[in-house]
Amino acid sequence: MIPPTHPRYRSLLEREKVVEGVREGYVALQGLIAHGRGECFDYLIGEATQPFAERAIEAAAAALLTAKHPVISVNG
């Protein structure tokens, strides 16, 4: 069990869910690889969401909320 105080607690829990999805066949192995790349990038930038990314998240949410026919395409 991962202690909640572990600095990567949330990410490790998310990774386990992706691993479970791979095992059960509803997540492609590439999804697990993509998650690992994201974790690596988190380490490089100090595990903090950068201000430009916060703005991009808000803009994407606004676009989805105001779209007549919103679509989410998942890559990885």
C-alpha cells in the first residue's frame, strides 16, 4: 500500500488504474506508456502545473462547455 504522504501518491494510484485497464483490455498498452511519459515530465518541471497549462485547461473547458457538439478525442 502506498502511504498518502508519498509525494507521488496520486500519480501512483492513477498508474495502477491504467495498469488494471491494460490487464482488463480496455486501455491500450500505449496509454500506460503515455502515462509514464507524463510522470517523467512532471519530475522535470518540479511536479507543478505551469501557469500557461492552467490557462490552456480553462480555455479547453470553456470551449467544451460552449460547443454545440463537443467532442473529446483521447490520444495515447
